[in-house]
Amino acid sequence: MSSSAVKAISGVRRSLGPGILLAGACIGGSHLMSSTTAGARFGFALVGLILLTNLVKYPFLRVGSRFTAATGLSLLEGFQKRSKTYLPLYLLVSLFTGTFTIAAVSFVAGLLLTNIPLLAETNRFGLSIAVLAACGLILLFGHYRALDRLSKLLVALLTLLTGVAAASLLIRGPAGDVASTWLAADPSPWQLADLGFLIPLMGWMPGPVEMCVWPSLWMFSRARDSDHTASLKEAETDFNLGYGVTVVTALFFVILGAYTMYGTGDGMMQGSGVAFAQNLIRIYTDAMGTWAAWIIVPAAFAAMFSTTLTCLDAYPRSISAIQGLLQGVDRGDSAPGPQRRRLGLWILLHLLAALVALLWAYSGGVTVKDFVFGAMTGSFLTAPVFAWMAMDTMNSPLVEPQHRDGLAMRALSWFGLVFLVGVSLLFIGWSLTR
């Protein structure tokens, strides 16, 4: 192997991290919950919508990695330079959605812990709080290095085990007549009444568009950790690898839901949430045998733990960066020293806010469907705003012409923006008239 090839491989290896972290944030609510439920309710009828949603969000979510590699600025710095309204708007939405997203994903992680016999009778909200506390300790004492190492391990483990489960099902065959759902599912998902499910499915598929900022910020920490600044090609390789993992695993979960529970998915998300956690694990054990519970229970929990961990880092990291930029005291790149201490403070504040949200949900008897799908719906309705901000900044004079989106990517971006706006307006109209 030539020295140039060895150098290229080494550069990619040292750059890997932000894209994998993005995958860790995505493979949770949208995959474990929405994709599985989509397969259970409608078979393979929604595969096209899942792939379309991943496609239309791709140009916006890749902006963070591409913009930072091309300019040396974080995407938040780009927002600030591009428009006076972008940064405050991102801050406002992040303060609201961050709390409920972190609380929602930790809630599901706590539910999955009830599959462990010793914890089966433990209060699910207490388990969720324990998950939050564990994630907080990892981030406050391990910082980015712990986040990077642990997330890579969890994503690799979940992808492998989910792939094995899906392959086992494909070999064994479906429990019902699911093949016909490629053409016509019964019931059909293409009804206005099903928008209440389709919008949350798209909201976190593969993740909220506001995530576009996260890889941009993680790139600075990864550069300090590896002592290597990623080139444009290396940054895009990292992002595409992580994004590819999210798409493939989404399809794995659809297969799991369709092959084991097609026709019974309507009740999957009902009740307190413990039944959902049990149904989810049963999908795996039906595919691989009861022995698999010893592997799948920790693997499924790992997915939600990874999502909780990355979200608990990313939302405070974004807000801490915005604070530094708005005050004009630093770049907000979470460098060691005052910036890292400020990030730690925001992590603590988000922990407390998520705790309050969990206690509110507990006192109000909120179901897993209401809690998580509410966060997913909010993410979809704000997606057009963040999509425009990302697209506008990427193609502004801040970026050298040769690094801006090409004709095909701009066309896909405009198509995606029209799609997100159109479906959002349809959902708002449907919500007001039903």
C-alpha cells in the first residue's frame, strides 16, 4: 500500500467521530420506536416514506460537517455571520425542544430497563432519572473523549445485533402475510387519520434537522482529541458513514416489526409504556429465540442510552456555544478552561430541566406515546426553519464557491424544503379541523 493511501486511511480514522455520534443520537426514538411500530402496523408500506425522509433531510444534516471543514467555523458561527435572527432563533427552539427530547429519550431508556428481572417492579420514572444521572456523570467527568469512545461501541453493538436479528427473520420467514404490504397494506397508512403517526415518524427520521449543528461542534473536540483537523473529504466520509448506519438500521427495525408483529401494531404504543418495552424485546426473541433476551435487552437499552448521552451533550454544547458567541467572549468550541466549565453548567441545567419534565409526566400520567411522539412532532414542525438556515448559510459568501452545494444538491435541498413545509402545513390544517 502506498504511503499516500496509508496517510488517507489514517486521516479518515482520526476524523471518525462526529458522524458516528450523530448516528448514536438517531438510533433511538426514531428507530427503536417509530420504525418498529411502522413495520408492525403497516408492514413494508412505509419503507418508501422512511427512505424519502432520510433523503430530503440529508443535504441539511450534512451542512454542519461540510461547512466547518470548508471554513474552519462552526455552523453556529456561520448562523451568526449570516443573519442576526438565526442564532437567537436556534437558541430559543433548542432551549424548549432540548428539555423534552432529553426527557423523552431517557424515559424510553428507563422503560427498557424494566425488562431486567431485578428491575421489573421498579418505578419506570425512577429508572429514567437514574439513566439521566449516569449520562450526566459520564459527560461531566469523561468529557468528549468518553462520549466518543462509548458511543462508537454502542452504535457498533446495536447495528451488529439488529442486523443479525433481521437476517434471522428473513431466513425464517414472516409470521403473517406481510409480502403484500409492499403494494397495499391493510390498513392503509395513506389516510389523514394517520398523520398523527406519520408526522412523528418523519420528525425523528433519522433525527431532527436541528442536529445539523451538532457534528460541527463535535468536530472541534474531535480535532483536539485526535490532534488532527479533518479535511473536507474526511469530514464528509465520517458523516456519510454515520448517516448510512442510521438508514440501514431503520430498515432493520422495519423488518423486525413487520415480520413479527404485522397486524398487531395498533396496540404497541398504548398504555404505561412497560408493555411497549416488553413488546419491543419480544420482537427480538421471536426472531432469534428466547436465549437472545440476554443479548438484546442490553443492546436495545444501549441504543436509548447512547441517544440520551449524545442529546445530553449536544443540546447543552449548542447553547453554551451560542452564549459564548452572543456575549462575544469566545468561539463556543468547548475548549478546555472557561468554555468547558460553562458547558458543564449547561449540562447540569438540562439535567434538572429534564428531571422536572419527567416528574411532570409522572404526575400527569403521560403515556410513552404522548411523551415521545409529542417531542417528535415538534421536531418535524420546526424542521423547515432549520433546513432553510442550514441551506442559506452553506450557500452564502461565507463558503468558497467550490465548496458550496452543487446543482444536484441544491435541487435536492429545495425539494426537501418544499416537502417539509408542505407536509407541516397539511398537518397543521388537519390538526385545526379535526
